[in-house]
Amino acid sequence: MTRSITLKRRTLVAGLGLLSAASIIGRSANAGPVKSTGESADMTAAMPQVSQFKLGSLKFTVVRDGANVLEKPWETFGSNQRPETVQALLAENFLPTDKLLNTYAPAVIDTGKDVVLVDTGFGAAMRGKGAGMLLDGLKAAGYSPDQITAVALTHMHGDHIGGLMENGAPTFPNARYFGGQVEYDFWTDKAREGTPGEGNQKSVMANVVPIADRMTFLKEGDQIVSGMTAMLAPGHTPGHMVFHVESDGEQLVMTGDAANHYVLSLQRPDWEVRFDMDKAQAARTRNRIFDMIAKDRIAFLGYHMPFPAVGFLEKKDIGFRYVPKTYQFDL
């Protein structure tokens, strides 16, 4: 089946650009269930899981770095709502009301010239506990760490930067690195010391600072590789970015942590999320990004969406209904 998409530059100018549907080809390896207690990313071992799809001439590989179970979802999502309100929305969507599964999905973009890794998962710190499975996933997909030519970070939380270093050395020795200037400046500022952000600052100092001399610091509109552009999407963190990717007239936006749950973040984008540093700004960013996606019936890849983390949205009531990919791109 031939797909014809009319692209409108107005949306890109508005802040994010359009993305057309990607031609998904099925390549996946199943993983067993992952369990944890509480919200501390305490994870049990599981096999890596990968999924691949095509976007124009590009090949994407999504890796399930791990998963954990969060207890009491209302303490994280809809933290400004009554617990029973959050539970009711979960129940409406056929989900448990007392816990939720959070997954992590770094992705590789193979351009034929560059092999770009977007975010790195937890790394060695959580390996053997059900996370830190990026390297195993890359191996399953046919990639080795030295084949990665570029690493781009949506932001600098630990589950996105933990895989940058391995045994005191860069995990991806031949890579160029890309990260937001605003993000880096925020986390390396000594003002973070003695604040709730100090723990994450230590993660940045251990994982990002050692490769800072090899990093290109990004601003709005900067290009990472040909066809891949960085765009500011702040709120979750001060310098959070999303990446707009285009190939052969097809486009895709990698939304990082602009939304963290396919029901609680998307059906109620104005609800506060505990992990969002500027909650009001994060809500504005969610509405801006995902309203574009819904209006144009186009796909996106979100780091915490249900694996393989690719789906669509439709506008519904005061939010968006998430539609995961199935066989749309196989016919």
C-alpha cells in the first residue's frame, strides 16, 4: 500500500513540525515481566526487547532498557488531584488503580552514514535488576557500542544518561555527543547542591561531564545530523528537548519525557506530574506538542510510552487518546 502524506511547514515553524506515519517492519524479541516494589526502580532481570521500523530511508531501532512498577500512581501523576480521581481514570482505561508499569525506550536512528542513539537508559547501575539492557538490545539488533557515531540526549535525568559511561570510560567510544545547553548549564550549576536536584546533579557529573569536551551543546533549531533537528520542550526539566526527524518527506518527533504515561499524561495533559520541575510549563508543552500530533493524525515515539513506544493520538475531551501501533505500517 502506498501512503501519501501532505506536509505542512506551518507546523514546524510553530515549534515542532509534522511527522508522517512511519513504515513499521516487525523485528522484536519478547521479554518476560519485570517487577519492582515502590517507585525506586528496583527491577528484576529480563531479556532485552527490540523493535525496528522504517522512516523514509532511515531505520529506527527501539530498545526496551527496562521497566519498573510504581505504587500509588496518584502520588506521581495527577499529584494535584484527589487520589480517587486518578484511580477512576485508570479504571476507565482497564488499568489497575493501585500501581502502574513504567518502561524506558532508548532508540537508534541508522541513516546509512550515522548511527545515532537517542538517550542511553540506566546503564550499569541497574544492570541485572531488569534495566540497563540497552547494550544487550543493541547487540540483539546487530549493533556494537563502537558503531554508534552520535549520542543525543533529550534531557539529563538518570534514566536517560546512565548508559553514557561504562567502567569509567565512555560506553560509545567513537560517538559525538549532543545535549541541550540550557540543560547542561542547569545541572552543572553549583546551585543544585543541597537541593532536591543534588542527586541528579551527581549523576550528570559522573556521566555527562566526563564527555563534555566531546559534546556539541544544542539550542533551539540546531541540527544533530542531516534531517534531525533539536527543539526546546521545557517543563519536565529546564532544557528538555524533542527531536524532529525527517527523511524522504516523512517525519517523526521523538518526544522524550514530554509525556510520561499514555493515559495519565495524555488524557489529562494539565494534570501535574511530580517529576516535572516546572509543572505549569510542562503542561503547556504537553498540550502544544501533542495537539499538533493529534490534529495531523501522525505518529510519535515517546520514551515512556508502552513498548515499542510508537503510537498515534486523537483529540478527546480535554486531552488525547493514545493509539499504539499495530499493523498500520505492515499493509
